[in-house]
Amino acid sequence: MSLLEERITRILEMRLLGQDADAIAENLCVDKLEVVKYEELYKKRLEIVISEGARELGEIATKVDLPPVTVAAFASYYKIKIPKSKPKPAYVRK
């Protein structure tokens, strides 16, 4: 896991525990602005990947370099809608 992936995962974990950006920054020993930038970066990355047509959680996760469970939690926390994948057509025999 890269430093960026690790940071955004830790930020999300702390957000889910109810911590604000100041507390997260203190815990990670970084500036508050860095916490906000990490969050904005991943929000933007998710929005771009989804707008470019990614529909399945695994595909989105691969494109933003995060595990699917982290992407799902991040999208849920930040109210980013992950589109449902289209159902595959049923096989029809002749």
C-alpha cells in the first residue's frame, strides 16, 4: 500500500470515528490542509472515474488505487453515488 493509499484509509477510518480534520491532522502529524487535500483528491478521482464510465466497484477501485472496501466506505461517507452495473443479458438458446 502506498503512502497516499495508507493516508486516505487512515483519514477515512478517523472520519468514521467522528474525528474532525484538526484531530486527524494531529493524529497523522500532518497539517490540516494536507488532510483536506487528500480528501478532495480522492473525491475528485472517484468522480472522474465514475464520469468516465466505470460502473463496477472493482473497476473503480482499480482505477483509483484503493481496495474495493475502502472505495465503498469512502463513497458512502462522502455521499458519492457509485452507479449500479447494468445487468448482463440472459443467454437465449435458439
